Amino acid sequence: MVDEFEGLREKLHESIEESGLHSVKTIKISKKYNALVNFHYQNERQYKTDNLMYKKYVESLKHLRKITKDFVEFPTIKQWNHYAKENNLLNTESLKFISGSTWHDLRNKIYPNYK
């Protein structure tokens, strides 16, 4: 299962680099990745703490908080996706899906702490 997640994640990053974030190919891979997550967790939002997806989620949120604090500004979707790709973290779509929040809601939870 972990290999399947990793393989799709790598394909997704390659597609973003080659074709762009909003290309048909990237969107298709992203939907396939989300379907895999949905199938594996079957509408369950609780991840086991030893799960790779959960670990990447926690790591991504730590980085998101850190760069928000360092730059005293919450990153845009484009800025975060670039940073996430460079640092092997989850992109905005994955963070929104796992958290069950919009990017705006995540900003409201994180950014007020650093103003």
C-alpha cells in the first residue's frame, strides 16, 4: 500500500513539473491518488499515527506553520505547492482533503498566531 501511495505521489510531482499543476494529466493523477486514499480509508478521517499519509500531513503542517512564522505571511496555494514539491511535502489539495478544511480555513487556523 505504501509503495502505491509513493508511486502515485512521485508521478504527481513529475506531472506537475512537466505539465503544470492544472494540466489534464496532473488532475487525472491527483484524482487517482485521492480515489486511492478514499478507498483505503473508506470515508474515515482518522489516520493511524504510524501511517505514512498521517506522518506526511503532520510534517507538512509543521513546515506550513514554520514558513508562516518566518515570513509573517501565510503562503498562497501556488507558493505552498512549489515549497511542498521542493521539500517532499503534501500539496494544498492533499492538505485540504485530509484536514477537511479549505485553504482559507487552514490560513485562519495558522496565520492569526503569527500576526
